[in-house]
Amino acid sequence: MTKLSERKTKLTFVTDAEVRHRGKMRPVVVEAHNGFTASVRLQGTRQRYEFSWHGLHDWAAELHARREKERKKKERAERRKG
């Protein structure tokens, strides 16, 4: 496996996810800049939103923890009911 920082070519990929922008469905494009940051944009637009891979990991971990908490809360409520 090659690290992003060792690549000689720019890594860009188009996802299957689509977002409506100005009345048109546009695919989400992820552009990896280096081993620490990347950006996301809609295909056919120039507006980019930068993020760090570390921040993405933290966000995903937080989302997972929140979902687990909600699942356990729901299970407790179901046990109390009967």
C-alpha cells in the first residue's frame, strides 16, 4: 500500500453520493492533497471544503459513539416496556 505523501500523481475520486446544487444532482468529488489534508467538492463546481484526515477520523468515531449510545438507550427503553 502506498502512502498519500509518496504518490507522484494527484489522487481524486468521484463518489456515488450525489447532492442537489442549484437544481442539479452533482456527484461528490474527494481530492487528497497529501497525507494530512484533503478537500471535498461537487463535480462541476469550484467551491472546495478542506478537511484533515485526523478530523475525519474523530468525526466518524464520535458519530459511531453517538449511534451506539442511542441504540443502548432504545434497548433499555424496550426492556422497561416489557
